[in-house]
Amino acid sequence: MTGPLRRADMFIDTADDPREDGPTLGGELATLVEFLRCQRLTLELKCSGLDAEALARRAVEPSTMSLLGLVRHMADVERRWFRVRMAGLDAPPYYRTDADPDGDFDGAVADPAVVADAWDTWRDETAFADRFVARAPGLDVIGDTGNGPISLRELLVHMVEEYARHNGHADLLRERIDGRIGQ
């Protein structure tokens, strides 16, 4: 990487970006679902084209944050909110444990099998979440946070926020790896 980064260094041409700005019409549910879809796709774009070593590369000491760790973390976040909190299922985290509460990041090692597992797990959890939302009778469906009730509406807003925050991390991690920026 040499010289200052420019728009030309972005991932893809703006005209080819598979994300949309969200529906202009279609109601609250369609808007929330589309914004969540775009945030999820952004995480995938930030990780695209990288090998296991690059995906597992840590940010800066002492942080254990990596792109792979973010994928694993978001798989557990999707699982906790949609399976456990909204659907009421008994579904322990995949990566975090009482003994290693940062296992989603600590276990993100440069192994192709670990990478494949992380993506498979994340895709399974996002698919479950999408099915849950599609089958819900409305945005006022109530789940339990463990500290009180939460509506599906509030959860979807929270998930957009959660991805947006971590996609900011992903943007910086990716730029550090190969200089790719933006979007």
C-alpha cells in the first residue's frame, strides 16, 4: 500500500454494489429487514477475498479482534437474540463460554476449517433469524432479554446498530490488511 487511499481503492464500483439504500416504500418491516440485510452483506464484503491468515489477523495489541472474530461474534449475537431471546430456545453460544467469554475472538485462528465453520455457523444463524422474522405475525412480537421484554421491532433496530458498529471495526481491520476502504 503506497500513497493516500482514494475512492478508487474501494471494494467494488458503486454501480456494482449489491446493497441497496433500503426500500423507499414497503413499510417499517421491509425497511428494517433490508437495512439488516445490507449490514450483514457489508460484513461479508469486508471479508471477501481474504485467506485464513488475513481473516485471523489481529487488530493491535492487546486486542484479539479480527475479521474472523467478528464473523464468529456476530454468529453468536444472531443466535442469542433470535434463537434464545425471541424464539425461547435453549441454544448455548457456539464460541463463548464461561471459561472463555471472549472465545469468539480468542478462537479465531488462521485455519481454513475454523474459517469455514465460522461462515457456516453465521449463515445458519442469519437464516434462522430471517425465517423467524418472516414467520412473525408483526413487529410487536415480544421476546425476553433476560432483563425484560423486547419487541421484534426493537431487536431489528438493535441488530442494525450492532452490525453497523462492528462493520466500522471491520472497515479499519480490512484497511490495515490490504488498504481496501469504504462502502
